[in-house]
Amino acid sequence: MRALGSLACLGLTGCLAGCTKPSSSQPSPPQALPSSQASPSAAPADALQPASAVALDVPDAHAPASAPAITTGEAHRFSVARFDEDPLLRAQGALLRAHFGESAREGAHDGAHGPFAVQAVDLATGAKAFLVAHADESEPIVIVVDRDRLEWQKPRPIAGMVLPSGHVTLAPRPDGGAAVFVWVEKLQTVAARMWADDGNAFGDFEVFRPERCDSMSVAYGEGWGWIVACASPAGVRAARLREDATLASDASGVALGSGHSTGPVAIAIDSLSSFVLVEPAAAVSVDRLLAFRYDTNFAPLWPSPVDLGLASHPSARTEASAVRIGLVRVQGVRTANAPRSPAIEITSSGEVHKPERGRPPQ
């Protein structure tokens, strides 16, 4: 995997002569941006290490009991009509209203202040990162907060990237920093921009080159790195970026799912060596929600997909999260002024059932 030194290899200032294509067989260490003093984390062995103790109930014997829980899996997505609907966003209301301008100010005409699409992840420092944007993904801002205190912000998280660039997706870094993954359409490239735990630039990296990316999903796992999936009517292509920013898969990605996606996919890391991909897929009369299970090399673990039932509207997202090892909960993303859809759960053997009574959705 190559780092994009000074952002040049994203085509921002013209590609540097020394840039080479990423190699999964002979990965080279990333180079941080010149302004960054952070060093990449040590390259993990390709064998997986224990994932987050909270998400998968697998404690790390070497971690202190009070170690913060980093998000395992995808960012939690939800929608708000007003920033005061979430207590942490409410504390940063003045900053967010200033960022989004008059349309977000209190007292504006009805409906002008929202809805806003929100992504949230827990960081290894104990802080929480948010990516907030308009419902159409425009004007994104990244903020990192510790309770009601603003730690750092990136009001233009994709500044300088070749336009159009979109599907900005938030994920944590293992060192307590944060990252956004971005589809750079003109270059047909998924890129990652990363920041250290203090908000300083860590580096920009080219992840992989799918032919098309109508929606993006990114799941982080400790020891895994990041699983990045792009969905389009031609299907799903995915890649895995290790924690040292080297590529563990082909530079063009690997084909996953049914080959007939109709909307964004969801990803849940359900064990130390497997993940579940949930895909809305085209069927004969109505779209269906299908689940697939893969190992770390994207080899299928089930002989056929598991049918979870009717899919929601194609543009609507579904969330998948690991309740514990071998059990994944699937539910529609909460939207402003609307209840969440009923949850279903799927086991590592492909059995589908409703959640146990008394266990609230996560």
C-alpha cells in the first residue's frame, strides 16, 4: 500500500514520479505526510488478534481493565433533524450551526435546519468521533469530543481531493486517531485520510480501485484493519487495509455478495476470523436482504446466502453489529422522527431469529 505523500498521488497536484501501484504480496510501509510526526503502528501478522472486548466479548489479557473500547465494525449511523436531539452534538451546537450556515441556525424556517446524517465511532482514547453532513452527504465535518469538550475538528475533512469526492465514511484508528474513507470518482479510487489521536495529519493512502462505487461501507477490527466495500448495481467489491496501511487484497478489490446490489451493504465482524456482509439484492419481484459470511481472505464460509427477508428502500441503510462472537444483529438505520425497524439476528451457522426478549438493540 502506498502512502500519498503530500497528497500528490490522489491527483491533487499531479502524480509524483516515484509513485508505484500498491502490492499485497510485497507491501511497503506507508509514509506519513510531511506535517505528521506520528509513526505508523507496527505491522500486525496476518493472523487476527483479539477484537474489541466490548463488541465481541473477547477480553485482551494485556490491556488494562479500564482501557477504552474502540468501535469494532462500522460507524453507528443515524439522522437528526436538530443537533439538540443528541447530547454530545448539542454541546457542539454552536460550532455545527456555524459550519452549516443559516440553514442550521435556530429560528430558521421549519425544516431548514435538517435533517443531518451522522456517523459516530468510539476511539481508543475514550473520546468519540462524529462525522456530520447534510442528508445528501454535502458539507461534511469531523469533530472529536470527550463528553462536552471538543478535542479537535476537521471542518473540511476532504479538502484538496479531486472533485467530485464523496461517500465520506468515518472509522477509528488503533492509536486513538480517526480516519475517513472517500470515493474519488474521477480517479476511480477509494482513498483514506487519517489523523493521529491529537488531530494532526497521519497520512493519505490509496486503498483500492473499484470500477464504480455508488455507496461505501467501512468496518474496523483490531488486528484486522479496515474492510472497505463499495456497492453498485454491478455488485460489491471489497478490500482489506491492514492496520499498518498495507493492502491485504487485490488492488482492484474482490467481488462479494450476489452481484446484484441495490443499495449500501452492512458489515459486522462476528469472530476473530470472519465477518458477515448484509446486502440488499435484486430478486425476481422484490428486493431481498441477503447475508453472506467470509473469512479474512474473503473466502465464503456459507455455501449459499441466507435470506433475511424483504429489503427496505434501496437508498436506506441497514446496520449490522456483533452482539457477541457468532451472533450478528441486523436492523435499519434510525432516521429523524421515525422509529427503527424491528431487529433480526443471525448466528454463525446461518440461523435467523428475533432478538431475545429483554435485550435491547445496540
